[in-house]
Amino acid sequence: MNELTNRLMKQLNFVSQAGNNFMHQNKQRLTGQQRVLAILRLEDGLSQSYLGDILNLRPSSIAELLKKLELSDDIIRKEDEKDKRNKLVYLTEKGQKKADDNAHQKNEDSNNDFFAGLNDEEKEQFGTYLQKISDGWSEEFKQQSSRFVDPMDRMKNMQKVHATMMEKFGDDWENMSPDEMRKVMHRAMRDSEYCGPRGGLMPGRGRNFRHDFRHGKEFY
């Protein structure tokens, strides 16, 4: 690493650390449990495995997280009547209130304060440079970097692709094999607008793919 790239890396690390701290102070950085509540606030009744994909968690990790929320009476899990192997997750009245409180505490307008040193044109240029950085990564690191994606952005992107596929293929989607679904979804992901490295956002990851996809309802 030469002197210039070393300095850039230090500057990037400083801004990244400051950004994380800034988001914590302004209630924009959520805990794992708060993220589950926030996702269910937007779309209740998602499958346990689909939530795991959105949060990029292993089955054992999402199960442990949901167990804690269940013990605190924030969620309830029910068997899917169409597939007894799957669990659907719903907010309780208490969980709904917590999710609403968390949402109301967020101060997203404060982001303008963090970037006060840049005008709109410079912000656009800065965003372009950040995209170029991620575009230049190796394919292996791009796959690893999927865990850095904000879960809410991941869900919105998955829902957008789901809506596009249903609009394009309609009932024919129901008759596709899991492999055919993956191929179509990968193409759609590549074509979709997404801020960050492409890849790693596919729902299912080899388990209950068809079920997980169909439980991704549309965003309104």
C-alpha cells in the first residue's frame, strides 16, 4: 500500500467511524432486535427464513434472535398453513408499539448536517466515487461485502425485484423451478438500481427458496 492509498484508507476509516457514531446519536443505527421489528412494521407475517436472508443471518442466529423477541412478547411465530415446515413471524401489540416508537425517534434529516461540507453536485460526485470503489473490488470480496448492506435496503431491493418479476411473468412464475427462478432473479438484480456492490442479495440461499420468495409481498 503506497502513501497515497494508505492516507485515503485512513481518511475513509475516519469518516466511516464518524458516520457510525453519528447514526447512533441520531437513532438511525438499530440493534438486531430493532431491525426485526422495523422490517415487520413494514411487512408483517414474513417467514423466519426470509427474515434471515434480509438480515444476512444464519438459520441458528435468526432463530435465537426471534426467540428473544418472542420471550419479550414482541413477536409471535405461527405455522404456515400452506407449509407446516415454515414459521411466519408477526408483531404483537407490544412489538408494534416498540417498532413505531423506534421509527418516530429516527432523525433522517440530520444526514444533511453530516454532509454539510458538500454541495449537491459534490455529493453526487462523491457517491460516484464510492460506487467506483466497490465496482473495482474482486468478485470474491463483492460476495463477502453483501453482509455490509443495510437490511432495510436489502429488503426494498428484494421486494422491488419480486414486484418486477410478478409483473413480467405473472402466473408463469409459479411454474418455474428453483434454478430457473434464481437465474431470472440474478438477471433482475444486475439490472436493478442498487447503491453498492452487486451480488449476495438473493433470497433463499438454497433453503425454502420458492416459499421465501412468495412471502416477499409488495412494498407500498
